[in-house]
Amino acid sequence: MTSISAYQNALLQIDDAAKLLAADYQDQKTFQKILQKIKTIDKVATATLKITLDSGETATFKAWRVQHNNARGPYKGGIRFHQSVCEDEVKALSTWMTWKCAIANLPYGGSKGGVCVDPKTLSANELERLSRAYVRALEENFGPWLDIPAPDMNTNEQIMAWMADEFLEIKKSQGDFKQNYLATFTGKPVVFAGCPGRLEATGLGGCVVLRQLAQKLKMKNSQTTIALQGYGNVGGWFAHHAEKMGFKIVAVSDSRGCIYNPQGYTAAELKTAKKTFGSFTKALEAGNIDGKALPAEEIFALKVDVLVPAAMENVITKDNVHKIQAKIVFEMANGPTTSEAEQILTKKGIMVIPDVLANSGGVTTSYFEWVQNVSGDTWDYEKVMNKLQPLMQSAFADIWQMYQNKKGVSVRQAAYLIAMKKVIDTTWCRGNF
Ligand code: NAD
């Protein structure tokens, strides 16, 4: 079987959803016209970034900013630094951002950026030069009401601070003070107009969705067992909030191995084990934490209620999907389940809660940062947390309703239907297509 590219996959997803949505529209001619519009990328901007390395030599890197669709508001999407970044991938990711923002009810379209670079080979100074070069090369694409980048894979709040600073300096040199350009980049450090609570927002948002789901499926939180793959920013905060909501984490893994204890782990003991020993298996060997050590991959085979991939993409594949015994796969990572694996999960009756819903707490808090920056307001931690939860609840409720109304669709398909319907209906009433 020949594999298809990420962007081909994104287009197929649109076609699949369109088949299910078509019956909702009487005027098929207009519907098809709008479909063509949303299958078309608005803009692909490319650049070759040239930076001086610490050695004095020059290095060049290919860079992209892709804007998929802005029917519902300014483009929004992260910037990824990775050696496998290519135009096809950035186009797919920008399309998925359009859906993610629509699902989260945010007034944004979708975009994405990327640089083809292995950031581990660069020093901090070189990374700073690269980040600034990216903004200088592509600045005409950015702005608080045009396109708002954020961190993505291998980019973080420090990189956003360098990028925002570069952008502000460019605007200053142009004598342009027309807008609050601080609002152009989100995911900045809190001290530099960032949003309190941003770091934990993805984990918390996921737990809010899980709590709603448990209610719908009549699962008692205290009896719901969770296996958590990955204990970085998302996994760590997911564990923290899952415990607060009464869920039971019985297994956790990092890149070195998995630990399993049917009695459950507290968030505090997981945090201490990871912080003190660097890996869970080392903490277990040292007697710091109880349970059984398993190879990292065995997290997928555990008999639990909820399997939470919170590490990276493409970890549930046709090769390991047969091992999965969980009732629910809850995608906190981006793209952890391949489409082939998802088809098998569906046949096995295992529900997949898609990344576009489960991890949308991150982009929602980016939106809060933007709202504060454009208005000159500052919110405290409590306000952010109180605003995040109802938005996550309503995103879940919309998708659940669609999932129940359109018989036979998966939760992911229901999410895509919701998102596409919003973009189609907005485009339709605007009339400019
Ligand atoms: P991170 O780098 O902080 O953590 C990733 C963790 O995964 C690391 O601790 C690493 O040790 C672990 N890991 C790597 N290989 C593993 C393996 N084979 N088995 C188990 N664990 C392994 O990254 P993060 O910010 O927590 O992001 C995790 C995922 O969530 C990514 O897919 C990311 O795109 C997605 N995501 C993150 C955010 C956010 O706000 N940080 C928002 C939306 C989506």
C-alpha cells in the first residue's frame, strides 16, 4: 500500500466530512464551490534563512509560513523547528489548525510555520539568530489581525520572546505604532505579556474533556484507570489535574520505560520520581516509587480504561494497535494515532477522543493571551482557569451532540463535521468565494 502525504490526508479528511455534510445543504452548487475554497491553501510563503553560526560559518535553512483559511478570523498556528519539516507537512498542519480553532470556538482561521532544522545541533545563540531571521524574512505575513504564531514542536516561550521582540523592533524601525504588536505572537513568557496558566492549560483542558466524557459514558472517575504515555509538559499537568478530578493513574511511561501499579500513583509521587531520578524506571529501581517496570512500549498493552498518548506523533500504528486493551484512546499528543490504526481501533470498538479536541486547551489559552494583548488588559491565573473550563466544556458538548446525531461517525469525524460546518457556513454568509 502506498502511503499518502500528510496534506493528501488532510484533503481526504475534508472529502470524507463533505460527504456526510452534503445532505445538510440544499444548494449543492454553492456547497461544492465553498468546498473547493476550503480545499485550497490561501498562501504559501517560503524563505531561505541565512544565519552565522558560532564558528563564523554561514548556514541556510528552508522556512515556511502557510495560511490555510481565514474565513472565521485571523490566521493562527504554531511554528515548528524540526529536520523533517517540509512544505507538504506545513500545509497539512495549517489546514488542521483551521479545524482546531473552529472546534474550540475561537475567532481564528488556520496557519502554520516551520523551519527545516535539527534544533539540537544549534547553540542558544544560533537558535536566537534563526528565530529572528525567520521573523525578518516572513514579517509581512504576521500581525495581530492577520496571522498570529505560537510555539509548536521544538519552539518554546523563549523563542516566542525573541520572535516578538524582533517583530516589535521591525515595526518600530518602520515608525508603525498603529496596533499593539505584542499581540502578534502568543506563548510568550508571562513576564513578557504572556498568559498565566498557559503551561498547564493543555493538560487541564484535556482533563476537563475527560471529565465530561466520563459523565456521558457513566464512568465513575475514581474507578476510571488511566495509562499515561509521556510525562513532559502535557503529561505532567494532565496527571496533576486528573488526580484533582479523582481519576486513577495506574501506569506512566517516559522514553526509558513504563511503570505500572494497579493501586494507582499520586501526581506528587510521579513528579518527585521524575524530578529526582530523571526516569520512572530508575526511581522504581531505587525504591522511590512502587510498581512493576515494563518496557516503554508495553504501556499500550495494559488493561486500563483510558490510554493517554501525551508524548509525540504516530505512536499508535498498525504494528502495535492490536495490543491495545483500553476502552478509550485519549489523544493529548498531536497526531499520535495513524489513520490505519484508527480504523482498527474503531473495528475493535475502542473510542478515540481526537487531539483537535483533547489538547485544544493550549490554543484556547493562546487566544486568552491575544485578547489580553490586543486590549491592553491583564488577567490573573484564576480568571484564566475559570474561562478555560467552560470553553472546553462547550467544545466537547458540540462534538458529542454531533457524534450522537450523525449515527456511525467517529468522535474525530464528528469534530471535523463541526469544524467544517462552521467554516462553510461562515464562508457562505460572507458570500465572497
Ligand atoms: P514535552 O517535550 O514537554 O514532553 C514530551 C515527553 O514525551 C518527554 O518527557 C519525553 O521524555 C516523552 N517521550 C518521548 N518519547 C517517549 C516514548 N517513547 N514513550 C514515552 N514517553 C516518551 O512535550 P509536550 O509539550 O508535553 O508535548 C507533548 C505532545 O503534546 C506533543 O505531541 C505536542 O505537539 C502536543 N501538544 C502540546 C501542547 C502544549 O501546550 N505543550 C499543546 C497541544 C499539543
